[in-house]
Amino acid sequence: MRAAATIVTRVKRLVTLLGGVLLAMAGAGACGGGAPFEAKAGGGTSSGQGGSANSGAGSAAAGNAGEPTHAGGAAEGQAGQPSEATCTQDEECGADESKCAHHACIDAVCVIQTLPEGGPCEHGTCDGEHHCAVSTCDSGEQDGDETGVDCGGSCELCPDGQGCGSAMDCLSGVCQAEHCQASTCSDGTQNGAETGVDCGGMCPLRCSLNRGCATAKDCAVAAGDLAESVRCLDSVCTSTKPPADGGAPRYWQDFAPERLVNGPESCSATDKLCLVGNGSSYAMSGIGTNGLYRPVTKALLFTAAGAVGGAGKFDGTLCMTRPGTDLSFLNQGAITGMAWVKTTRAKAPWESAIIGGFNHYFLALDANPASQRFLTALATTQAAAFDYRSAAGLGSIKAGEWHHVAAVYSTTAGKLSQYVDGKPVQSFDLSGTTSTTPVSVFIGCRKDAATAGQFFIGSLDEIVMYPRAVLESELTDYVRRTKPAP
């Protein structure tokens, strides 16, 4: 660009030189209307405007327009025509004060090359004084680094139809054919009110797991699942299901009221009402304090205030079991049981069973304010005694609060480990496989022979059992994904 400007200036310079000589001879004035410039020569500046010329003596003599008059000395030069060389390089002509005016040495003469008024310069446009006026993004024109009129670049985002250089210039986030386009739910870009690419917000498609969301309503719920199966956690659609990468759970009870059904076609004929478990549709029955079956109603069993969706409500007179089913995890070298729990027991006896199986497997809480223990018991071929293992003095299973408890057994590791809220709190040496005595699993009580005891008082949710040792990282992540709001 500079080379082109130099050529143009040199041509104008030749025209000026020839024109000045001819016009001076003809008495018609010096220098016609060329491009504006200033020429510096011999320590002074001669300028030509409108066909008049000034001599170097400080006084003007009458004469024809364009004819220099000698008064007390020789004229220093004609308009735009220096009397001697004044420069050899641009740097001798002074520093540029603006991007709109450039000092240059042309044919040994210092000249100022200017950009036209309104022309673009860095972050603005050139004004009438050849200064670069920074754009205020409200000039009503496309100037500076704007891609549209008063938008794009360093200005605000452009509406649909305005120019753009990239999607970052557009309100819609869509730039096609150098113009901003309206956002749609099929343009392959997250824009408008979308929370993910072409999903969530006003789009009919809900966002899948690990995609963006503003609320849980932006997230897709898999066929057969309930709305509680996903959450919007840290603006990402997140599953609330138990860990499954290392193997899905064998038993999962989420206490959704929708699972309470009528009739013997789904449940034991001895029940008027029963609960169908999540996953494999095992029938469940209510058990009273006398150890006999009892009907279950939604009002009796459910509360909406669960850890994930609703929860099971236990008042000390009711627990649940799956009659006639073998969920006793026979001959296992690894087993995991876990649940979200909130005890509200306020008096002795303090111990409340979460998961109970006669002489086999046991998770419980000691709600005594002096101990607040998480209790675990497991009988194996190497340790037949069904003894409590507890995180003594843990002090973190406080009444009236949701806490997650888990017990993980692995004969390979030779350990029975306890976790509270996803963190390890206690570990005990234990080996062998699980007991071979078949027994059904009870929720909210412990079954001893023909009687039931240690009925839970409070709320239980997301009771899960695995025939494997769940990893600590899985527990930590699961608690993060399902932790109830404070």
C-alpha cells in the first residue's frame, strides 16, 4: 500500500513541478488542485494554495496570481516546489502522530501522506484533521474493526443479517456467508436459549448426559426412567443412578411412589398393596412389628423429601422385604451395601437397621447422640460370628441430616471397609466368602428367626446392593451426583 502511495505521490510531484513552471510562465498561478500535502525545504516551508505563492522576504508585492514577486531577496520556492533537497529518508521528516497521516521523504522532499476523511484506521476512522478517531460503536456507520454497522469486532454482537467474521460476532452464534443468521435447533451450534448444541432451552430435543443444562428440565430422561434419574449439576446433565461401570447393582430400591401397585399380578397374593423394585421387578411386602405381612399405602410409606426424588418413610412400625426371593448374596467373595439415610430417632433403643438379613448381612445406625455410629455386620465362612463392626466415635451421622453410608467387603483385599458421605472412615480385617444360609433382604428392620426388630425411624433412599466391591472413586462420585440440597 505504501509503494502504491509513493508512486502516486511521485507522479503528482512531477505534475506539480511541470505545472508550476508552465503556470508561472503563463502568469496563471501555481499548482492546481492536487492531493493535499506539505513540502518542507531549506529550513522553511513553502506552501501552494489556490494559485498564490509567497516569497521568502516577509513582504508581498503586487503581481499576477501565481507569479512570485521578489522583494528584498530571492524567492525560496514555488508552491509545492522546494528550492533544494531537504531529506534522504522518512525518519528525517518527523514522527507520525496519527495512523491517518504519514511523514515520508519523496524525491528528497518531506511530504505528509494522508488518508481520506472517514477512512478506516486502527479501532476507528480518520477525521478532517487527519487524526484517528476511535470508534464509539454508535456512529451509524461500519468503521474501525466492526463487521457490521456499529456491531461485531470490539463492538456489541451483531443481530441477524449484519456482517460477521466469525460466530463470535453474532448474537445468534451463527455466521454463514459473512452474515449473521438466525439460530435454529439444527444448526450444529449452541446458540439462542439452548443449553447444549441444538438441545435444551426452547429446543424440543432434551440434552443427553454430560451436555449443558440450566435446570433438570433441559436433560433427557431415558425411556422407563423417572425424572429423578437426571440432575442439572454444575450446568451439566448428570445421572443419579448407582455406579454400573464395574457391574450393575443386583438390588436397587429408590422408593418412587409410582412403583406402588395393586393386585397379585405383580406382587405376592398375600398383599393388598406392594412395592415393585427398580430394575428387576421383584415384589415387595410390608412387615409389621409382629413379623407378619401388612398392607402398604402411599401415605404410610412415602415422603417427597428424599435424597433423590421421594424417599421411604419409616415410623418404627413398618419395614419392607421381598418375600420368597434370594437376595442373600450366597458364597460371594465381595459385596457392597449402601444407602442415603436420615434418622429421626429421639430415644432408646437407638439402633435402627437399614439393611438386615438373619445371620448374614447388616447395615445399621446408632442414633445415640453420644456415639452416632454407623454399624456393619457380615458373616463369612472364616468369621461366622455376626458381630457389629462400627466406626466408633465418628460423630457424623447426625439426626435430622441426610448422610450416605456404605460398607464394602472384599476377600481379595481381606477388608470390610466403611464409608460415610463417600469418604473412608473405618476398615476391619475380614476374609472368606459370604454365608450360605439363604435369607431374604429386609429394608428398615432386621429379621431374627420369626420376629422382626430394630425398626428404623426416619427416611431411607437409594438402597443399593452389589455382588462386587465398589471402588472408593465410584462411591465418591456417586455421592457427588446424588447429594441432597442442603
